[in-house]
Amino acid sequence: MTFVLLLTLFCLAVPVYVYVGYPTLLWLLTRGLPDITHRRGNQKPSVALVVSCYNEADVIREKLQNALELDYPQELLKIIVVSDGSDDGTDEAVKEFENERIVLIRQEGRLGKTMGINLAMEQISADITVFSDANALYASDAISKLVRNFADLDVGYAVGAALYTDGNQGASARNENLYWRYELAIKAMESRLHSVVGGDGAIYAIRTRLWEPLQQQDINDFVNPLQIIAKGYRGVFDAEARCFEETAGDFDREVARKERIVNRSIRGLMRAGQVMNPAKTGVFAFEVISHKLLRWLIPLFLLAGVAGSVILAFAGIGLFKLITAGTILILVLTLVGHLSENRNQLPTWIATPYYFVMVNGYAVRGIVKALQGRTQVTWNSARNTETRNSGVSDQ
């Protein structure tokens, strides 16, 4: 029983550490540090803006117009659209612009976003490459804000802030917005301490010469930054480099997206496992293990912790009776949410536990599929209810 007690306490402590302890440690470790711990400059290097898409005819025109109006020297900014076999008129919409700054690269065969980016990178000679999604609209100075960070020669990648601006105020959007504000705070502290863990497919930039071709199963905005860290560079977060996009706006699509994130990312982390070696990457190893690896494994720790709590509750230990009762309450609220006809209109006291349980449940599915060697290289857009695939990146 002592072993069960210790194991249960450990398993329950891990989620608390990940969600509360890790941000608290970051705050303590960055106290006294300047807001920006790397050098910034006003240089204007050549930039290639890579926009990945599949069947994005409904948003690609607005995206390209937004890109053409960015406050960056026109002669230094090229816009490259990578179409992964689009068949809805996306390519034709791109060709309508007839602008020499816009280049369309079509990939046949639905090989996925990562392979499309590999194809595009073979043709890019710009100093800096910025990666974006078709639905991410940039603030006019977003590119300038990103590239200023490369004045520091130790910076290999820079990540901007993707902000949700849609009018959808349903329960799914509220929970995703709350979670994302929490994530942005962590990114800022990680950047001050060493490096932000991973990129953001909507807005992140790299030194083009640091690019390495990726495997088809890799999630580019996670594995690519890890490769750059392994080379000895830093990755920084710039909260003033902003883009704006909509949330998925739907619980089912959002939790399915989380499954894909975990499925692809955990495989990518194992492939770039050297970044978890403190002797190789220093404090970044602590960041990536705490922020990513342990977070993805939280569902497994919770399952073990709940099972142990039930055993200890039947043994008469009061604390675990409360934990068991709380677990039952959360599961009941989750069931109520699941049976609701309109989950996006759930009150917060039901929506939050439902969102938490479903996200972690789908994360388990992602882990299992990864262990089985099943990795999804294309997926349905979280923004579209139709059964079509998209190049939208998962963070």
C-alpha cells in the first residue's frame, strides 16, 4: 500500500508540476532578467514568406493581399505559395494576382505540408524564411518585427504571437483563447531564459541556411526548431510580431486537432531526442521536457493517479476519497457536455472540464498511434466542417 501511495502521489504531482510548477519555476528563474535577453537590430535582410495551403480558395486572396501590403521593402520580400494538390480553385486564385513577387509552387499527390515545404525550400535563397498559414493575417510590421531578432547571431529562429480575433464566443473558442494566453506567457519566459520551445506554423522565421529537409511524418514547426537548437542556436519569442486568425470554434474539431499534434510531435521529439540532453542543450532540455514531453504524457499520469486514488479511497484514506469524488464529478460534467446538442454553448463550469478531459483523451489516442507507427501527414482543416484536408499547422 505504501508503494501505491507513493506512485499515486507522484502521478498526481506531474500534472500539477506541468501546469503550475513549471510556469512558476520559469517566473522565478527569469526574475531580474531583462525583458529581452538577446540583441535586436533594424537590418532588413531578404525574406521569403512561405504560405502552405490545401484548398484554401476562400481565404487565399485575402492572405496574399495582406502579404503584399506588409510594411517591408518590396524588393526584399518574396511570397511563395505552396499548394498541396489543391483542387478547389486555390491555384487559380493565386495566379489572378499576376505579381512577380508571388510565386506558386504546386505539389502533386497530396504529400502533406511538410513535403511541400521541403519542395519550396529547395528554391529559396533569401536570408530569412518566414512560415505562415493561409488564414493567418499579419500585422503590417510583423515581418520587420520578426527579422529584427536575427541581429543577434546566436538566434536561429524567431516566433511571433498568433492572436485569435474571430467573433466566435462559443465555449470552444473561450477555452482555446484562455489556453493560448497561458501559452504565450510561457513562451515569453522561455525565450528570456533560453529558447521558446517550438515554432508556430502561423508565424515563425528561421535563418534559411539552417534548414534541414524533414521527413514526411515530421511536424515542421516543431522538428525544424529542434534541429536548429541542436546546432547551438537560440529560438526567441517576439510578442510584437503579430498575426491574427480564427479559432476552430468547435469542440470536436479542436480536440481532434490536439490528437494530431501529439501524434506527430511526440514522434518528432524522439527523432530529435538529443535536445533533451542537458549536456547538449543546457537549460533548454529542462524546457522541452517540462513544456512538451511531460505535458503530452499527462493523460497517462492522470489515469494512473486516478486508479491509485480509487484504491487508496477504498483503503479509507480521506484525501483520496476527496480526489476520487472530484474525479467522478469531473467525469459526470464531461458526460453532460458530451451529450449536449450544442457543446459550443456550454456554460464554463461544464465546458472547462469537458474540454480538459476530451483533449487529454484524444492525446492518449495520439500517443498510441505514434507507438504503433501510425503518423498522419495530412489532415482536415479545423476551420472547415467539410471533409477536406488543409495545410493548417498544429501548435
